Amino acid sequence: MMCQTVLIENKGPNTARSLCWLRLGDGKCALSDTQQCKAMRPRWPKAWYCEGAALSLLKDYKGAANAFLEPQNSGFPVLNNHISSTLILLSEYHNKL
């Protein structure tokens, strides 16, 4: 399969594709797409979430935690609620494993 970011009407990258890769279990393609998304729109909450989720799928839990926490550490107040919710869900998921 080919990993490639999709641009929609020049408005930016499509994180839905990264989410699709995640659902298919392809962490490498998901990470590739989401890193391109994040480079284009660094304050886009979905890009940060997708990066953390992709790293988690690849079992890079430290990288995933950093991806989830980086926006909070960088002073992106809009992302704080998303990050907190995601960290809780991620913690609950890993506790079930």
C-alpha cells in the first residue's frame, strides 16, 4: 500500500486518511500521513492525536506520550481538553491489555 497525504481543496491535509490507516492497523502509513499533516498545520488537534495513536500502535509508547503532551507543553490551550481526554482513553485501553 502507498502512504500519501491527501489535500482537500488546498485547505490542508486530510487526517481522515491517517485515521483509516490506524483502523487498518498500519501504523507506519498512519504515522507518515499524520507527520505530514502536522508539518502543514501544527496546531491541528487531529494531527497531534493521530501521531500519538500511530506511535501507540507501533508500540512506541514513550513517543506516543510525547506526541500527546507536546501541544500542552507548547502552550496550545485549545488542545488541552483533547489531550486530557485522549490520555485518559489511552490509559484505560492499555490497562485492559
